[in-house]
Amino acid sequence: MSKEFEVVVIGAGPGGYIAAIRAAQLGKTVACIEKWKNPAGTLKLGGTCLNVGCIPSKALLASSEEFENASHHLADHGISVENVSVDVSKMMGRKDGIVEKMTKGIEFLFRKNKITWLKGHGKFTGKTDAGVQIEVSGEGEDGASSEVVTAKNVIIATGSKARHLPGIPVDNKLIADNEGALSFDTAPKKLAVIGAGVIGLELGSVWRRLGADVTVLEALPEFLGVADQALSKEAAKQFKKQGLDIQVGVKVGEVKTSENGVTIAYTDKDGNAQTLEADRLVVSVGRVPNTDNLGLEAIGLKANERGFIDVDDHCATAVPNVYAIGDVVRGPMLAHKAEDEGVLVAEVIDGQKPHIDYNCIPWVIYTEPEIAWVGKTEQQLKAEGREIKTGQFPFMANGRALGINKADGFVKMIADAKTDELLGVHIISANASDLIAEAVVSMEFKAASEDIGRICHPHPSLSEVMREAALAVDKRALNM
């Protein structure tokens, strides 16, 4: 007789492990299936985000920023440092230590909440009166190669994997995706990056600070077209100043590898044939959902033509008691979006009535300066015919920003012209990932820009720029 659980989660990334914990908090018997193994062959929780995504990339971003500051910016503070060097292997060790601490933390939370970790690959095999049947293969108990469990409710949280390009084989040595680019043993002299999205910009920034000459090739005609145009314009200016060579409107052709590195043939935006020589190449052209080999057809479910699982507003699939969250469903591929959906589904299963406002999910790019936004862009609102008013305030007029030598960037707020309801907040600055949270809270509560303008903010702090931008919506900023 198979083991029975009230909730089985397939995948232990941010969406999956949070869903499992919330379901356990609500008194359900919960199991979570995960097969991830680190390079040493050890099974780990946390999925892509904790192991080869969000967490290790932010660790390397922080380390590379420290090196950049020591090399170029400490003199501004009157601090003299000579012969600054970097030990990439030690930096990688620090990153790996953080990852290990975080994944061990999830194991502790599983034990604390009495969640059963089913080690292996989960695949649907059918349905019975007792529930959904799932085969777990690979690391069963007592050396068994597989076992079958029964679930009254299933949450599919299998995440996504890097999209690869045809004819460009990724070996994570010369040609890498996000996983390989987080584990280079040395800083390449010349690094090519295909894709100027979040991952390409962050990883390109890491290796640029550590000494690489970085060229980013982007197929789309506009840089960061998903962001507000004011943000993308400022970001392009800042990255150019830092030394990132970003080329848009590019069509990549043949890619060749040799003992000396990688050669990328491409056509530039003007139609001219170009060749780029690099020591290494990072391919960062988006991600695709992990919906293959799940046995979806065994329960009458299938992925759509793009590989995603169709769900309703509460992440329910077409099959009763089967839900899907995170990167395998519609919406942005963001860890915090997956977490919110995990909590939502656990509470739906418990009979509650939760809700997610997807317009209030923030985006962040952890470059320097950071880029963050929530709500709609000015171009989106104008396309909708919405009457708006905007306010913008620069960090160069903020005492705290000047004191910490981080005065680049601004906050831009967009409000309804008649009601003053906040419709979008766009930030490019140091700590934008933290500042955006105030905007998220405000928009969740349907605040007006005046509401932020009338709230007391600590002085001196970067958060004062949020208030000034809000005041600027009505052309009454106090410090400009």
C-alpha cells in the first residue's frame, strides 16, 4: 500500500518549499518531491534559485562590488589601498558556503514542520478514488529505486531551466548558461553574453567588475524594453559608463569554439556582418518551464504549446485537486511570485479565499545601480489611453546617497491624473530592491501618491527620495 498524503508538492524551489511549509502550518500531512543534486552528487532542497540562481548570483554580485569599490572608489573616502587582488576560488567558496547554509536551513524547516522529503523524480501514473498517484524514482528509502505515493492534492512546482539556442552547445566551460557562469574558476579576459535580460546583465556585471571585457549581444531592438523607458535609458547610460558594451538589434549567427575560446558571428543593428572573439560565452536568453517527463497525460493534463500548464486565478489546473505554481505557469518567472502562489494554493486547499494582485509583484535587477519597479510603465499606461501624472526625483539631491557615494539614479512615480491612485513606481538606485517594498505596500492598499508624500520618512535615508518623488507628482518636491 502506497503512502498517502493530503498534499504532495513536486519541486522544492522557492514556490514548492514555501507551499509545503504553509500547507504543513495549516495541519496537512505534506510530502515534497525533489531530485536536485549538487556537483558533489548530494541531494539538495531549494531548486534553481538557492543552488544556481538567485542566492549564489547575489553572493557573487556582492563580492564583485566589494572588489570594485576597493579598486576604484575607496579613494573618494580618503582611503588608500594598493595592489588590490581577487581570489576567485575563495570568492566561489564563500558563495558555496552561503548556498549550503540556505539549503540546510530548508532541511531544518522541513523537519520542524514534519514535511516528508521524497528524494527523486516525481511522475504522475494515474488517479484512483484515494487520490492522485505519483511515482518517485531515483532515491527511494532502503535503497529502493522507486515508490508510489498517493496525494489528495498535488502542487506542481517544478520550476524552469535555462533556454539554450540551437547550434550553440552549452558545456558550462567555454559556453555557459547561468549555472556555468556562476562557477568560472577565473575571470575571463573577454566575455561575450547573448541576452541583455536580468541574468545576462547581472552575470555580465559580476565578471566585468572582476576584470573581464564584456560585450552583451541582444536580439531585441530596444534595451530593457520591459522596463519604463526612463529606467532603461538611465540604465543604458550607467552600464556604458561602467564599461559594459551592450549591442541591441543583433542577429547571432554561427558560434565556433576552439582551444583559444569562442568566436561569435553576428549581424549588427545596421545589417553589417561582425565577428566577436571571446574567452568564454554566456547564453542567457530566458528560461523554459520544466514540464517534460512529468506524466501529465496520465491524469488527463497537458502543457500548452509553450510548455506551460494552464491554470485559473487560483493556480488550479483543469484536473480537480491538481495545482501548478511558479515558473511552470503564466506570469513572470520570479521566485517571490512563486512563493506567493505557493502560499495561495496551500490556503485554497485549506478552504480559505486568498488573492494575488499580479500587478503588485515587483521586478528587480541586481546590477549596480539596482533596478526595480512595480505596477505599469508610462508607455503601457499611455497605450491604454490612461490619463496620468508623473513625478521624478534624483538621488544626487539626497544627503544619504551622497554620503555613501551612491548618488546615481532616481525614483519615478506614476499616478492617475484624476484620482491620484498610484499606478507604477520605477527606481534605479542603490538598494532599489529594498526601496520598492514601500511602493508594493502602497499599491496593495490602493494608495494615492499624496499618501506617500504625507508619510514621515527618516532623515537622512535613501527612502526620502520615495517621498520626494511622490511630492513631485503634484510638482511640490521640497528639495528641488
